[in-house]
Amino acid sequence: MSRYLILALARCQFYPQPSCYHDSLLKRLFDVVMSGLLLIFFSPLLLIVMVLIYLNSPGPIFFPQKRVGKHGKLFVMWKFRSMSINAEQCKANLLKNNDMLEGVLFKIKNDPRITPLGRFIRKSSIDEIPQLWNVLLGDMSLVGPRPPLPDEVEQYTSYQRQRLEITPGITCFWQISGRSEIPFPQQIEMDLHYIATQSFWTDFLILIKTVPAVLIGRGAY
């Protein structure tokens, strides 16, 4: 029996009732303490990357982007800029090259909008480190479904919208299982399975498994 079929069967048993852990004081306390410590730990790397982006290509160092959070609330998610400054304007011309054939996501393996430095920081997930600030603010959690774009949510079915029931995260089940290699329908199943079964130990294990997933870089582009 495949892993995805097992997750689908789990849905029949658990969904749509979410685990109470997602609203717990323990999860929020863990998020605040860990994100604060990680920001301090990564501060030398953050400064180096900021200088490199400034020297590497014209434009801002950070890329703020509107994302959809818990219960559909919009917030600004922060990343290091990894693309040229006209990336959003060029997107319409690249839609036909989308590698994510199933679902609403847009990903291209060799996206021409990505700068040489941007390709490295995306592959190594360094571009995501500023999202620790979002965790401190409470817009995101360390672990949870990845926050979607507003235009993606507009295409969601009512079933897929269940992934918006909790605070989005930096890492999740499908991020440690292949990231962009996981088809969108399976991403949804994994997110909903997490929502129904999450716990402190589940979060802890996902965070531990995120380290080798980042080092290997599978599905990151």
C-alpha cells in the first residue's frame, strides 16, 4: 500500500477535526523561543547574504510577498530576493512551462528569472530564513502547511481550503518528503493529515528531518 493511499485512508478517520495542539501555548512558546534563537544563530549568515544580494543584482535585498494565513487572513511573508526585479511581470509568459501539472502551484525547474546567487540560496533554503521573523510575529509557525498565494487559494476547492485552518509554517510533511517533487493533491493530503494529528513530538521530528532535507536539497528549486 503506497504512502499516499495510507494518508488518504487516514483522512477518512481524522478529518476535518484539527488537533487542539495547533492553538496551544506550548506550540507558540516553542515557536517564539526557537525562532529567536535561530535568528541569533543565523545572524552572521544573514548579514553575508544581504551583502551578496546587494552586490549581485540591482533591487531590494528582501522580497515581501502577500500570503494567505490562518482562516484566510492575509499577511506579508519575507524571503531573501532570489529573482530579478521584474520577475512578477515575466511570470505570465512562463505559465506554459509550469512543472507542477496537477493543482494550482507554479514552479519551473530552470526558471530564467532566478539570479545565479538566487539559485544557490533557493537550493540551500537560505532564502527562507527571514520567515523566522514571521514566526516571531505570529503570522507563521515553525511547522505547518506552507502559506499559499492569494491567487492559488482562489482556485482551491472547499476540501483544499481546510489546510487554512491552522497557522502556516516554514516546514511541513511534504517539505521533508521531496518538496516540489510531491504533486499538489498529495501535498494537500499530507497537510490535512498533519492538521488532524499534530503534536509537539510530530513538530520536533519534522524539524529534525528538515535538516537533512535541506542539506540534500531534493525537490528544491
